[in-house]
Amino acid sequence: MDWPVMTWGAPHAERADAVRNRLHLLATAREMLAELGADRLTMDALAERSGLGKGTVFRRFGTRAGIFQALLDDGERAFQEQVLSGPPPLGPGAAPLERLIAYGRARVGFLMEHREIARAALDGRQPIPAGSQTPLSQMHIRMLLGQIHLGPANLDILAVQLTAALDGPLLLYLSAADLRHAAPQAEQRLAQSWQDLVQRVCRP
Amino acid sequence: MDWPVMTWGAPHAERADAVRNRLHLLATAREMLAELGADRLTMDALAERSGLGKGTVFRRFGTRAGIFQALLDDGERAFQEQVLSGPPPLGPGAAPLERLIAYGRARVGFLMEHREIARAALDGRQPIPAGSQTPLSQMHIRMLLGQIHLGPANLDILAVQLTAALDGPLLLYLSAADLRHAAPQAEQRLAQSWQDLVQRVCRP
DNA sequence: AGCATAACCGGACTTTACCCCGCTTAGTGG
DNA sequence: CCACTAAGCGGGGTAAAGTCCGGTTATGCT
């Protein structure tokens, strides 16, 4: 799917009605999500409820998972702002290792809060979609790793591995039932374990 | 889905015709997989080609992903045998850390070899299915971690994290195109990075 | 303003995973 | 050998994802 790029004034800019529809669809999707839960949010229903055609829904988001990815991106934007320019230890100003630990804790919280959306955003056929979710997470981890003095190591792959270690448990291995049952404890333990892992990896 | 347990002689054992059909379906699935690729392997086609009803296919495997999980399990069984009783450094006899490194290398190879099936075995709705794939991997890593003297650490979660760091890149983050393009290199780099990661985590 | 064109829209259509339920058959105990 | 029962079987039916294309509308240019 080739998304219309949002370069201003350039040719192929997103048309005004398209923007309107996109925002309206996202709002409607959020409503339905809160009302019905992720797996009862169907494309037909979304189209009907928003008063638009099904074709429009698919052109805007490409795929069902795409909707959840877009929804997640919204949250991610706010989150990234905290990370990039918020107060330490999450934002700049703290030591890189502290930031890395704080980042993991915050991301666990974020994913836990949006776990329904995050799960639904996974698409079996395609790997993690461009412009969404992980790339940002991975890039941030990669950046912080670069600021920590580590011996010889392939920081790019290490960042991928750490991202997987951070997201994987929540996205892949813990069942929804596990989480619903004891979410706060799970969140605490995952954050703590992330800290342990990072400290192990990054010590001299 | 509640699979018939294979406790011998106990009530509810898997019936003979069911076994026949299951094996036949798996064989047919393997054929179609080799011939058409994973995403053209459809349930209807599988049913028709195997000469069985659609209902039978679903009763046997529960879901589309279930077929690929079953297929993967077959390979996994052979793999596990190597791990549990093959020659060192993979099998017993080597130091735990060496075994852990060797295990990662072997698993990367295994997943790379079966990446199409492994991807297709992921089910968006459900977390990693019981009796399949990761639990074995996770358990093995957990066991080896237990044999390495680590400081205070939650070995259970650490095992989950390492499993994610091992499987995640291949299952989630690397696109099929990336892999097709430079599979051997990717395999080498992932194995090397696994070794780096584990050595970092497990040093005193 | 008027025109040309590129996006966009809608909804019918196709494909496919998955469900259901009446019928059949394999196993068992007498 | 026979009945009995639970498991298994088949294939038509449903719902939801994703595609297509003829008609519509926004936008840039003159």
C-alpha cells in the first residue's frame, strides 16, 4: 500500500476530504474500540457507522491491522514527545543507561495500556509495518546504546534484540488472560526485569 | 481448542481414523507448501486435495495457523532430539554457557530454514500456542540459565526475554524480502549477536 | 471562471477462514 | 457377534477481509 505522503504543497498531497475522512474514521474506530473491544471492530461496521463506504476505509488504512497501527501511532506520538523532550530520567539530561532503563519502564507501561490495540496491530502476513511502532522504539534504543560505552558490539542488531526482549513478552508470549488477571504485577515484573537485563548487558 | 490428549488407553484417545486423516492432511499440506508457498495454502484447497471435508481439516487443526504449528512441531521434534541428546556443544556434555550459545545458533538456523512456516504459525488473535514452538525453546533456555551461576535474577522472565531476543528478529522484525535477499549473512549475524548478547548477560 | 486531471468515493463482488449439525463409523462391553 | 455411544465426518452456510471500477469531486492551471 502506498500511502499519500504528507509533504506540503508537493504534488500528491493528501486531499482535504481525505484528511477529513481519515480523522473521522479514526475517531469512530476509537469509539467502537471502547464500546465493543478490538475483535468486534469490523471493517464493514466501521464503514457503516462512520457513514462512509468500505472502499474508503481500505484505501485509508490498507488493511485491518493498519487501523490499529494508525491508532497506536497517535498514542506513540505523545509518548515519543515525553521521551525526546520530557523531564529526566526519561527525557534528555539523565545518564544514557538511566534513560534506557526509564525508557523500558515507560514502554512497558505504554504497551500494557494499549495492549489490545498493539496486539491487533500485528499483521501475520507482513512484518512490523513501516512508520509505526517499533522502528521508533528501536531507533531510540539504538541511540542510547550508542551513548553508552560498550565494547565491540553490533549495536544495530543489539538494538533489535533488546527491542524484541522488551516488546516480545507483551506482544507474543503473555496471553490476554494472563494480563487481565494480574496486569499491575506483570507490568512491575517486566519493568524490573528489563532493568536487570539492561544492567547486565551494559556493565563494563 | 481442546486437543485430544494422547494418553494411551485412557478415555478420549485419538481415534484411528482421526490419526490417519491427521497424518494425511499434514503430508498434503507439506506438498502444497512446497508447491505453492504458504499463503496460497488455503483450507478449502487442502480439504479438497486431500479428499476430505473442510470440517475435518478444522477439527484436526482448529485454525489455519494450527496447521503450520503442527508442521513446525514435526521439525521441532527432531531439533529437540539434537538438543536433548545429541553431541556437544548442542547436546549435554558441554558447559552450560557453551550450550546456550550453540542452542541460539542452532535455533536461528532452524527458524531461518522454516521461516515461512514459522511466520504462518503466528496467530494474531492468540499468543504463542500451547504445546508448540516457544514453550520448548523457552524451557530449554530457562534450564540452561539455571545451570549458569548468575546473581540474583528472575530466571523465568529472563528466559522469556532471551527467547524473545532470539526469535523476535526473525519472526517479527525482519521482512521476508530482507531475508530472501541475504539469508546466509543474516543468519551469521544473528547467531553472532546472540553469542554476544548471551556472553554479556552471563558474565560475572 | 472554466477546464483537465488526478484523487477519491461507494458499494457490489470475490475469496477465505471458520461454524454448524445431521449422518456415519470406530471402539467397547456384554 | 451385536448393540450402543462417543468421536469423527462432510459440506453447505456465515461473516468478514480485501478488490475493482464506474461515477464524483477537489485542485491546479490558464
